[in-house]
Amino acid sequence: MDKGSYNLGDACHKSSPSIIHVVKTKALVLLTALGLVAFYFAPFRLLNPHPPPSTQLDHLSSHCAHIPPISPSEFVDRQTSLAQTLRSLNASAYVAEPGASAQFYGNISDSRWHLSERPLLLIITPNHDTSTGHVQSKVTILTPKFESTRAKLLNIPSASGVDFVEWAEEADPYTIAVSSVLDSLTEGGAIFVDGSVRNFIAEGLRTAAPHFSVKPAPVEVRRLRERKSPSELEILKCANEVTLLAIRATREQMYIGMRESEGRTMIRGALAKAGLEDLDSIVLFGENAALPHGSGTDRVLGESDLILIDCGGSLHGYHSDVTRTFALRSSFIPSAHLSLWKLVQDAQTSAHVTATSGTLTRTVDEVAREVILAQGYGQYFTHRLGHGIGLEGHESPYLRGGSDDIIQTGHTFSNEPGIYIEGKVGIRLEDCFYISEESGNAVYLTEGVGGPSRSPWFP
Ligand SMILES: *[C@@H]1O[C@H](CO)[C@@H](O)[C@H](O)[C@H]1NC(C)=O
Ligand SMILES: *[C@@H]1O[C@H](CO)[C@@H](O)[C@H](O)[C@H]1NC(C)=O
């Protein structure tokens, strides 16, 4: 009865410890050390079974390395198609400000030339060669005079050189714009302005050219940018593939107990590693995902929470957009939420098989909505099904009720049904697709890495 601790304590006072005592002490030290090591690592291992060695992201940086940007000759082809379309519509000119359309025709994005109150305009006019019957394009840049050196540094591809027309501070830029292209202006012929041209610019042109009608570019012109070429599709595919790979790599780093804000840092790191620019990311846990564009907080991930990541970036100017709602291996998701997940998946699949060349965009939205409505959750699918995607993250045409646009080959859309029950749960699945030239059917841009999510455990 008095052996145990007493004897041990007693032994401590002995000047020459026995062999047994030394062994006991060593065992104690060893056990304590092991215990400390176990104590230190156990929570980490439990919470994060897949610590993030940085090499886990290495496959992302090489994924799109072989994808070239748009070539100079493709830019010239675009300008020629535009000129021919203008000619067929009896239009005299097309005007765009730095932005997606000016990027498309002239390689002038609004990050390369920021918009200000002083107009810099890309003007494309058709040149009809009466001897050959060919229509060629003429590219003119209207630039503030004091900025013309910088304007000439823009890399604007063109078959026959770019005409730089300067306007001095005291002059009216619109009068100069109109007179510079006057020889292409057929009396009464329209000047088409790109949809993103600001109102004061359109008004300025209207005032300067009272004999022409200045109006928004019609659908024949808009389609030139809406319908993607094979090289554009290659860029869009890779950007969307690598975005999905980034979500999957991020999932491997996530653990119960982490915060939404940490998730956001992880996904942004992965997208940056993938070489994407203009990053966009939403990371929401549990009921926070019921706000479709929620901004993310410090909410902690619980084991019964679904995780929603909606993110994208751009490659050579072309955007990606992918959403996954998923669970971790160690999650225990309520079965009611799993049923909703399956319902969203069914809606996405139905929309996908409906979206073919010749279909009305609103029909695709309707089909997805009916799947969710049939199970009684119609009121929780609160937004349109999808948007066009390309040089803009959201661009025309849209998959939404009330839209009469007709789907054509080369069109690209997001397909992103969702169910949002505020205070409870939010689920969205998003993959972008294009309409194949060969089949007229929809093909996911993420097809190369497995396409849409198979289950909450296979995002
Ligand atoms: C478009 O502009 C970028 C940025 O200046 C340049 O790197 C690229 O070569 C240009 N593209 C073409 C086809 O000229
Ligand atoms: C363009 O003008 C020609 C000749 O004036 C006319 O025959 C044709 O219908 C016009 N086309 C359009 C699309 O307005």
C-alpha cells in the first residue's frame, strides 16, 4: 500500500540510484517527450489531415503554360469580319472605348488604358475596294494630343497600319473623330457604338455628326465577339480547368475548424499559382452560402457544413468562373442537404443537355428551374441560370427568363443553378460550357479535368 509513490519519492533521496531507478526515470522522460510530441501534433493532424506542402500546388503553374495568347493575324481577321459586317449593314463606322470590345478588335483593355474624361477611341471603318470587291478594315485611334506617344505604345495589330488622330485640349474630340473618318461615312449610314461606350461619348458623336445615326451596335456585330473562335476556346478551357484544379487543391488543404477568410486566402493563393489574373473568389461555409454573393467572414467551419467556393480569374484576358459546393472527407453532412445538392446537380444536368445550337436562351433557364420547382424549392432558386463569358466575366448573351437570344455555335455560358435557404443552407454548382461547332451540343469547358462535380466528395 505504501510502495508506489512513496518508494519512488524515497528513491529520489538516495545518493546512488539503483539500475531500476535509472530505467524508470529514462522511461518517464521518454514517455513525457512522446506525450508532448503527440499533444503538439494531435490536434493539427485531427483537424488538418492533409497539411499543405507547397508542392501540392505545383501542377497548377504548368497547366496552361502551353496556351498561346491571341495571334496578330486573328486580330486582323476580327477587324476584317467587323468591316464586312458594317458594310453589309450599310454602316459607316464602329466606335469602342478601351474595354472588352476594344481588347477584342484592337488589343486595348481598360487595364492598359484607363478610362478618363478625355476620350481615347478605337474607330474601325470598312474600306471597299471597288476593283476587287473586297472589304478591308481601317483602324483609327483618336487620342488626346498630349497622350499620343503613350497611345502609340499600345500594341494594336493591324494589316495596314493604325491611323493616330490627335485632339488638342481646346478642340472638340468628336468633331475631329467624325472628320477623320469622313471618307468612309456614307451619308445617312449609321455609326455603331459599342455597348460599353459611355453616354457622354455617344452624345458627343451625335452632336458632331448630325447627318448620321449614332446607335448601339446591333446583334450582328455583338455576335462577332460572343461566338468564340477555336483559339479563344482553348484559352477559356484551360482557364476554367485550372480554376477547378485550384478548388480541388484548396479542398485538400481545408480542415474542420478553419475560417472562411483563411479559405479565401488559400483559393487566391492557388489561383495565383495557376497564373491567373483579375482574381475573383467567394468562400462561404454552411448557412452563409445562402447569400449567393456573400463576402466571407471569420465563421469557423463545422463538421456538418457544406463549403461553397465560387472563383475565377483570367488567362490572356479570358475569364474563368467555377463554383463548387462540397464536403471534406471528415464532414458529416445532414442528409436533407445532400438531397438538395443532388437536386442542384440534376438541374445543372438538365440545362446542359437542353442547351443546343438553335435553342432560346430562356428555355435553358426554364428547364433548370423546373427541376428545382418540381421538388418544391422553386422559390429558393433566386437568380438567372447563367451568363456569357469571355473577355468579360459576365457578358451577353444570358441564360435567363425573358431573353429571346438564340444559342449559336461558339457561344459560351455559365450553367449555375442554386438553392439558397437563408439561415440554413446554400448550394450552387457552376461550370461553363461552349456550343460545339461540330455537334451543336454543349460541352463543358472543364471537360478536360473531369467536368462537373460528381458528388459533394468529388468536386
Ligand atoms: C497585345 O498587347 C500586349 C500588351 O502590350 C502584348 O504583350 C501583346 O503582344 C499584344 N498582342 C498582339 C497580338 O499584338
Ligand atoms: C444597304 O443599302 C443598299 C443600297 O442602298 C440596300 O439595297 C440594302 O437594303 C441596305 N441594307 C441594309 C441592311 O440596310
